[in-house]
Amino acid sequence: MPTPLHQEIPRSTTPIGKIRAKEYKLWFDGKVVERFINKFENIAEIEGASARDIARQIEFRTKAEEISYHIEGMPGYETDDWDQLKMDMKIRWEIVTPEIRYRLSSITEFFTNN
């Protein structure tokens, strides 16, 4: 049975590992989400944090309250499911700001040769 949109979902009370991303100067500004996620996962691994730890702490690594608000409303955040939250974030921000995947020289070469 689906939960109502505004119903509080109980969060685990198990202690979490602290991810000190602030020391690495890593902040999410809503751009290039894949790159941010990869860097945050690397920091979490260095710090010995779990996937659940990432899901619980990622909202604190944003540059704007609006971004945190969007993350807090995602299904993966509400259930502490990092794999789901990662997918939620990619869907939300890659559609809005896709990562640049081609160099200008590649595009020029493509049109010159075709």
C-alpha cells in the first residue's frame, strides 16, 4: 500500500558513519550530477561510510536549499536507499543539465566528415 505523500517514514536509529566531504570542498550545485555522485562515493569509501550513510548525508552537501528540498522529497532519501536516491538524482538533474560529452573539435570533425 503506498504511503501518503506527507506521512513521516520512520528512519533507522542505527548510528551512521560521518562523511567529512566538507574537508574535500565538495558541494552539489545542481550541475553535472554524475561527477558529483562519483566524487561523493569516493569520499564515502575513504571515510568508511556505507551506502545508507551516503543517503542520509548527501542533502547536507548542496549549495542551495532548493536542491536539499528536492533531495528530501525523493523516494530513495525517504527510505535511506542510496541506489534509489542516486537514480532519483540522476533523473532529476541530468535531464535539466546534461553533462557535456563531446568536445567542440569532435563536433566540428563530425560535421566536416559527413
